[in-house]
Amino acid sequence: MHPLNFPEYNFRFKNSENNYLIFDDIRKKFVVLQPEEWVRQHAVKYLMHQKKYPKSLINVEKQLSVNGLTKRYDIVIFHPNGNINVLIECKAPKIVIDQTTFDQIARYNLQLQADYLMVTNGLDHYYCKMDFEAEKYSFLRDIPDFSR
């Protein structure tokens, strides 16, 4: 897999029916290792190890309804009270992050109402803080570390 702009992490891998699989600590199962999944697994490890978010507050690949269409978010971090703290959109390393990517996460966030957004292709990472009253977001250097 492509080297990414994240710290180095240990992963569990296995082969099954001509597929290379990686273990997802959040979903507690092996999943097919695609380029976007490689980025998603690094982002999860980053959130747990560098930003100190508890595994219990992280959710991966769940469905949501956006304008009547069924979509799937990549990663959500909840506040302990159940509100959504951070919404993360992962793309494969070859995908250039552009306005379309930000439009996608913004549409998802109309439904989810996360305080922070993170967009990554594993090489470039973008972080935003939402301002719902002004209906805009401002870019940050990083998302905040977990705090109770």
C-alpha cells in the first residue's frame, strides 16, 4: 500500500479468497484493504493514539440519509453526551481533495451537525471548525485532542 502522511502504526492483515484484509479495531472485524480503507484505518489510529479519542466514541462506516438518499460517512467521533464532535471524510491517496470533497462533507454535516470536520486522502489533511450561525467553516491546523 501507498505510504501515507500519518505516523507509523501496527496493523493486522490476512489473506482470504484472493483479498488482502486489514483488521478494523472499531468494527472488530477484517475488511477488504482498498486504498480508501488504508487511509481510514490510519485516520482511526491517529484519532486514538495521537488525539487520544476513546475507541468507544468512534464510529466507522454508518449509513445516513442526505436529501432522501442513503449515504455512508467514513468516521464519526461522538461527544460523551452522544452529540457528534468530529466528522471525517477519507479518500484514496490518488484522489485530490478539492471543493467537491468539501461540498460532500458539508452536505453530510447538514444532517449530522458535527462541531469539527476532517478531510484526508492520507497525504493531505484538512481540518475545519463549524460555525452554524454564520453557516460557514474556518480552517484549523488540527482537530482538538480529546477532553472530557
